[in-house]
Amino acid sequence: MTEPSSISNDPLDNTDLPQIGPQHFERVDPKHLTAGLVVLTATAATVLAFTIALAWIVSLNVDGSVAAKIGALLVLLILVGSAAQFLYLRASLSRLGYLVRERDISVRRGVLVRTVQTIPFARVQNVRAQRGPLERSLGLTSLVVTSAGGSLNIPGLRDSAAQALKELVIDRSGIDEADQ
Amino acid sequence: MTPDSELLSAVHRQSLWAPVFIVIGALRRLGFAQLAIIAVVVGTGRLPGPEIIIIPIVIVLLAGWSVLSWHRFTFSLENENLVVERGVVSLERVLVPLQRIQSVNIEQQLLHRPVALVQVTIDTAGSDNKAEVVIAATSRTIAEAIQRMAGSTHASVGPETVDSVAEQPIPRVPSAVLATRSPSDLVKIALTNRPLAGLILIAPLAGLADDLFDALGISVNRSDANSLVAFDSLILAIGVIVVATIGIVVALQVVWTFITEFGLTVSRDGEVLRRESGLLDRKSASSAISRIQQIEIDQTPLQRLVSHRTIRLPTAGDQSSLRLPGASEGELQTIRDLTVEPDAQVGALQRRIDRSAAFYWFRIPALGLILGSLVTGFLVHGAAFTLLLLLVPLWFYFDIFRRRWGWGVTDLGLATRSGVLSTRRIEAALRRAQRVSVTQNLFQRRNGTATVTMQTAEGAIKIPFLALTEAEGLRDRVLYATAVDLRPWF
């Protein structure tokens, strides 16, 4: 075990330590909500179409009025569910944020279960920028920062911001580009 | 140049016996059972026809493939890198930097014994669950040379200290045996290792209970004068079954412990911790001490009685190879001093978690109990309502659980202990942290508490129900330590 000579090891008072305050978190691009909305709408539309088609087929074969009532109820449920999902998405967007400090990067997320995850730059193994087709069309990128014990996912970054953040993390954590 | 590096710098092939072990390994991956089933299904009910020709073809192909893969597989040491070339169809050249190797495991399976060879498995942090390099059969000399070489290279501490570290010769610590287990120790270990697990075997027997009681001439529903006698024999029968099952399971555990742990030795060789054991297959797991991520200490009530505990030392990618059952307090301290530096050790765990934890754990089982007893009470028999009385001990159990939940933190270390009957203690240096999270669920938000999770490269230390400010303070302290404690984490 090598022992660097210059480690200070004085007792610390928690209040002296640099803290992660709620006010510092950077919000992601609002278009991230648009991306969520597109997925939500597409899912809801598919389920709706399927339900209506099913109700119609059933109504041809059995009692039409009962099928129509059940179908209407299901449609209503899907609409209410989608509306709730939309509110949840909006709330989660306002909770989603990231914070870069000198020595670490944090992500805050979650509506019901709220969490702040932090990875010190000195523990970063690699950084990955991901763009799916939907994200590409909106000019968004997800950044995934990986350590040897878990990773951070920051979705909904503008391309330029993601690129800059990626370079910052690479620079700060001293990972070789060749290593990537 | 050390003798080890000189030995390994030549290009080596596996032993000439290796093709045999390659074939056995391949068949094992396919599954002997499946192969047997196929053979039986294809072969039953008729004489072998012309398709029998397939068998020699398969044998020739297997032999050819294994010899070819033996011939193509070479390994050598080049400038601190283990260079492995392999592949039958597509050739592959793998470069494993010695300092990236997390663990080197040597295994002598039963079939390796007569030819005095071993199998070497080399793991890096990057290989997810699949070993990076497996050398199917080689001599023990070479295997141990690889183990030593992988353990002796030190990862640099940081850009500014690379030179100073490289210049210092690594002090060679003579090898020392830290712990051994005699056969009588093994019996003790087996006996204290959850003997009640055997009760699980009884569960399926419950379905057969009626038949069994009939066979024993016991009728449960009979309401004549004999019923009391019958009830006695019923209790007796159940007792006999329970005792017999536990007895069988304990016996199996003793046998199993002897097979896997016979001759268990944990030793230190320089900066490497090595564990060897096994009656039929001899296994030797080793890892550089500095790569051990945390120390986990489990103790069941029976183990507490004989003051034994099980110690586990996870390294990145390998959760349980380095395991020491039946450890005494002295052995624990020796191993703790090796793996968690003295300045990062946490003494007594005097900090507690918030009171609300007890209610959080209590509410779901309590709800289940209330609903269960109400439904049974109304629908089946009023006596079920008395089950509600169980709420009291249930509450006390979770409250004691909460009171016993201890943790402690120093500037460089963190430790937790949980459990009432079986306890688990986890200790780690703060610099092992890879990711730190502070999480609040709905219940915790109402009570202003939070859960802190410090994830290491293998495992995590989790402290639930801390006051939010305390949780955030702990998180900040861990992050601070990752910045100031520059000793390597891997």
C-alpha cells in the first residue's frame, strides 16, 4: 500500500464541506418534454386505436350497447391515464437537473422517489453521448457517465451542451480519448 | 528482471493435455445432462442405423477443434502486459495490462490432479462476469508466477505522484498464513451455517400430509375419544419429520463444507491475498490486497454462540471468491488491518437511524396481517381475530431492528451493522466510493429523512432513514474523501 505523504486528515465539521445545494442544479432542455410527449402520444394513440377496434369487433358479434359502454369506459381510462402521465412527465422535467462542480458531477431526478446521484470525476471510467432517432430530430443528446460502480444518465441535453459537458468530464477526469 | 517475469516473457502454450480439458469445458458449457437426454431420446427403441456415422465425425471434429484451439492459444508477458493470442476461426490478440487484472484464480479440478495441472482464470474489471482469459491447463509454476506478477504491479496514485511511486521498490512482504481450517473447524462451520434452512425442504411435504397421516393411521377430523391420542401422534409425527429433515440437511451441509472448504488456507504473499480450498477440485483465488473494495462480516446466532463469523472480501467483478468462514475475532482484525487501512477503520458504530424507520418496515407486514386476520376472521372462524395480537411482537421486532441499526463514519471510512438475529457488518474506506446517492421516497419525505448509498466497485453501503441534512452531510463527506484520499481505489 503506497502512502502519499501529503494527505491531510483533520477532523471535519460537515458544515465546512462544500455542499450540493438545490439552487445550483442546471435544468435540461425543455424539448426533453416534447420527446416524452411524442412517445406518450404515440403509445396512447396505439392503445386507443387497438381498444376501439377491439370494441368494434366485439360489438359486431355480441350485444352492441354493452361493448360500446365498456369501450367508452376504457377510452376514458386511457385518456385520464395519459393526462396523469403527462403531468408526471412535466413534474419530472422540472425535477431533472445536473450539477457540475470542480471535482464531481451530480444528477437530480425523480418525482415520487427523489434522488441525487454523484460521481467524482476521479472515478469516471467513460463518458458516452447517445442519440436515438427521436432525440436526433429534436437536436437532443443523452450523456451517460460511467464509473466502476454505477453510472449517471443525463437525458435531454442540447447537442452543443452535451458535447461541451462531455469534453469537460473527459478533461476533468483525465481519461485518455484513446481509452474510450 | 525477476524470475517470474523471466519465466513468463517466453511465449507459452498450454500444456499438451489442454485439448482434453478444452473438450471437457466445452461439453460442460453445453451441459452433460442435455447431451445425455439427446443421446437417450435419439438412441432409444431402435438399433443404431447408418446415422451412427455421425458419432465418429463429431469426435474427430471435436478433437481437431480442441487441438487447433490449443495450438493457437499462446500467452506471454511483454512490457507489463499479458499478451494472449487465441481463436480457431477468427484470430484474436488480447492485451491485458497487468495492473488492470483484478483477480487471478487457480483451480485444480479433479481431472487436473493426475496430470498435476491447473486452470487459470484471469479477471479484469472490464470483463462483465465473463473471465477475460481462461488458460485451460498449465503447470502450477506458471500459474503462480502469473498470480504474483498480477499482484505485484501497483497502479499509480495520480499524475503528480507517478514518478515517485515508480522509483520506490515495492517492499517484499514474506508470505504468511493468516488462517487455516482443520476438519473439526469445518464441522463447526457446517453446523453453525443456518441449520434451519432444512425446514424449507418440509414445505412440499405439507401437500402430502393427508396421505402421510392416513398411512400412519391418524385421522385428524375424528371426533371420538381417540382424537386426543391421535392428536398426540400427529404432533409426534410432525416432530419426527422436522427433526429428520434438519438432520439430513445438516449432514449434507457437513459433506458439502468438506468438499468445498477442505484444507482452507488464507495466506498473504507480498501484496497478494490468496485463498485455497477444496477436497476434489482445489481452488486458489487470489487478488491484490489493494483491490479489495470492502469487508463484509456475517454472523448467525449460532455462529455468535461459538464466536465465529463469515468474512467476505469482494474485489471488482468478483463478489465472493475471497471468503473466510469460521473466522475468529483475531483473524477478523488481521484481515481488517490488511484491507481497510487503520486510518479508515470505524470503531464502535454508535450512530443510529431515525425512529420512523421502524414504522416504515412495520406497515406492509402489519397491513397484510390485519387484512389476513380480518378476512379469515369474518369468513372462516372468529378465532382468527386473535392473530391481530401478533401486531405487538411484530412492532417490537421492527423497533428493535431499528434500534440495532448502527453506523459510523470517520474522515476516511464508513461502516454499518444491521440485523437482530443474523447480523451483517460492512466496512469500507470512503475513497472506494464510485457513486454516492441521496434518495428520498414519499414516506421519507414526509419525515424529512433520506437514504444514502455509497456504491463501490463491488457492492454498496446503504444507510436508510437519516435526517436529510445528516444524509447530505455524509454524502459531502464521502465526496470530500474521494478528493483528498489519493490512495488507489481499485
